[in-house]
Amino acid sequence: MGVGIKVEKLNAWFGKTQALYDITMEAFANHATAIIGPSGCGKSTFVRCLNRMHETVPEARATGTVRIGDLNVYNGTAAVQIRRRIGMVFQKPNPFPTMSIYDNVAAGLKLNGFNDRKRLEEIVERSLKLSALWDEVKDQMHKKSGASLSGGQQQRLCIARALAVEPEVLLMDEPCSALDPISTGKIEELIFELKERFTIVIVTHNMQQASRVAEFTGFFLLGKLVEFDKTEKIFTTPSDKRTEDYITGRFG
Amino acid sequence: MNGLVTCAAAGAVILVLAPLVAVFGYLVYKGMGSINFAFLTQIPKPPGEVGGGMANAIAGSALILFLGSLAGVPIGIGAGIYLAEYGRNRFGNVIRFTADVLNGVPSIIVGIVAYGLVVLTQGHFSAVAGGVALAIMMIPTITRTTEEMLLLVPNAVREAAYGLGVSRWRTTLSITLRTATSGVITGVMLAFARVAGETAPLLFTAFGNTYWNWKIGQPTAALPLQIFTYAISPYDDWHKQAWAGALILIVLIVASVSAVRLVASRGMLKGAN
């Protein structure tokens, strides 16, 4: 089951440049929340702050409170512990190139010291089924490299890899921006099914995609959260002029 | 114009390959006749006596190269990992510069250093001293190629591991290094092949030996040393054996590099780059 995310007064910096200003918002359990906004508005930085991936960049730092379920992300818990409970899917599919499909999915567990082979087999099968890749790869998942799949398949492989560690939250940073329309459609369908088990936060460049997959949407501009509301409301009767200008295509 | 450039490139390839083929061909022509069972299994006969072989030198070379690799490969790869993953700073630049300078140090000077470090403290020549000299020569090459190969691994691959909650050291060893394995192995084999034929650093470290020796603390024969000694000797039979030794040396280097590559490629997957 997914858990909710509560963000309060989140500020983030790259060196001396501030990238996020006092973000306060919520993502509800077992719902999809979309983050939209023009390039450079801090969308990616925001989701990367949720699982502390932000701090893997030299000189990057963040302050504020992020709660994921009962977990206080910025207080005391080690970053690696947090990331095990929060799955992440990146913009460009990034399977481990020298590993087989099976090893890619099992990587998160194996590298964290989980070695029960029978359980691993089960988890890999379940994760690949969840990400709708099982039927396409089940016959050769031990022999073929993850890098030999098509772009859309690679992205679903990355989703399976993220799901295998059984996270409560799935963060997706523009997961379809490098994919063709058919693969994009598959991943969007997937998001619908995954909502039943996980809380999803998806960054997207594509406003139609946000309206298709997410119940809630946050609009970011220049590092600030301009508006956060039900997706329907954002796309039909936004309360902020800037949101309206963005969704009607006046800028961005 | 296209044809002209193609011809020029093909010509350059021939110019590059010609010396290699010529050297190998000449070695086969001169050395093949002296290679026989005795040459590969016996130790040298005293000067003037015909026959004998270089078996002890072949074994000695293997021993010294093993000792050199034992020290040089882990240190070189470790330093390469440091430079690529943690060395984006001033200290890293100092190491990089040092490695490049070390790479250009004449091999005889490396031999003198190993002499001072090991032979003088031990009190006598030894296989260990030879191994240390070869290790010093291997380290900069391995360090720099390991660094380059690790930097070729896209950052997205590291991020994928971090995103799964894998710690940094584990990511470096199990993901980044593993992704770069084939390139790192190429670097190691390059360094290995280079030092396998070195004579100068062994002159006053391993020193040479006309008998069998398996003790790493004792003077040990090595193929390049043996070739050198035989080549400058006044005996006809020794000259022939020097040619044969040179041929064996090249064949063994090519064979060991190929073997490592073959074993390494077994573990690789289809479709992986």
C-alpha cells in the first residue's frame, strides 16, 4: 500500500543558487500527483529532494520537512534507507548495461544483501508482471542484456527494477519524454494500475499526460509552487493567472 | 577524392602492420629452429656446451610477472577508482600528474628505485625486487586507463543504483566497475604486456639465475634477461637460443593476453556494450 507524502517549507540549493522556494504541498496515498511547469522551474529538483537524490550532486543541499508516511526524510534516517522505500524512475531509461534482464530487476535486492534465490525469482516475476514486461521477456531474461531491449521496454524494465524493492512511493521524473507514443501509452496505462499499490509522483513536460494520469497537479514556476489542486481544477478553472497562461500556452 | 582518402588510410594501416609482421616473421625464421623439447624443459648448459634451454627463465618470468601483477593490478585499479569517483579535486590532479610522469620515467630508473627499496634492504637480489619494479611500471598505466573507463560509464547508471538505495561504495564496486570491466581489463593487459618484455628494471633486481628458483626471496631468471645475456655472448649456440627465447616471449605475451580476454568475454552478455 502506498503512503502519503507531506512536504513543508522545502528549500533547495545548488551551491549558491536557490532552486526551490518554500514548497509546501501534499501527495495523497494511492493517487498520482503530477508536477508540471516549464523547463528549469525546479520540477526535477523537487522530486529528487523527496528521496534525497538531490544530495548526490556536489554542493547541492536542501532544508525543510518531507514526510513519507511515518518517515521523516530529512531527520536522522540514512539516505540509503529512505531510497529503499521510495522507488525512482528516471527520464532516460537507465538499465545496468552489463546485467541480464533478470539481474537488473533483482539488482536492488541483491546489492542490498538479499540473496534468497527462490524469493528473488518470485519477486522478479511479480515485478516484471506489474510493469507489463513479463510476457515479452520471460523466455530470455537470463540470457539477454537489459540494454538490448527497446527504449520503451527498457523504461518498463526500470520500473520493474524500482518496484522489486517494494517501495511505498514511486517517483517518476519525466518517464516518457524519451519514448515513442505507443510506449508512452503503455506506461500511462501502467501508472493507472500501479496507483492501487503505490503513491505516484510524476514529473511531466506534457500537460495532456498530467491530465490523463493524475488526480492532483502542482504547477511550478521559477522554483515556486504556484498552484496545487485537483487536476481537473488546474486545467479548467485555475485560480492563478500564471497557471492559466501556462496551460493555455501563452508561455513555456 | 573518396578513393584517395581510403587509399591513404589503407596505406597507413599497412605501414603500421608491416613492422609487426616483419618482426614476428623474422623471429619465427631465426628462432623456430632452436625451439625443441629440451629448450622448453631444461635449464641452461655451461658456456661451450651445446643444448640446454630456458625453462627456468620462462618460469622465472611467470613468477616475477605474477608478483608484479599481484601488487600492481589492485593498487592501479584502486587508484583509478579514486580518481574517477572521488578525485575531482586538487589532490586528484596531483595524483593524475604524478601517474603521467611516472609513466614516462625510463625503466632503468624504476629498476634503480626497486634496487634501493628492496635489494638494499634485503641484502640480495630477488624475484620480489623484480616484481616491485614491474609493479611500479604497471601502476600508472592501469590507474589512468581504469579512470578513463570508469568515466565513460554514464552518470545515469550510478543514479539508478543510488535510487535503489545502494550505498556509494557498493555502487562503485558492483555497478560502475562492473560496467567498465572490459575496458579495465584492456588497460591491465596493456600494462602487463608492456612490462612482460622489460629487461632494464630486472637487471639489478631479479638479476637472473642459471638454475631453477622458486623462492621469491632469491635471484631469479627471467626471459628478457636471459635473451639479453645470450645475445651479447660470443657463442653461436647462445645466439640461436636468444632468438628462440625472444619468439617464446612474444608468443607467451600474446597467448596470456588472449586468454584473459577470452575468459573475460565469457562473462559478458549479448547486447551489452
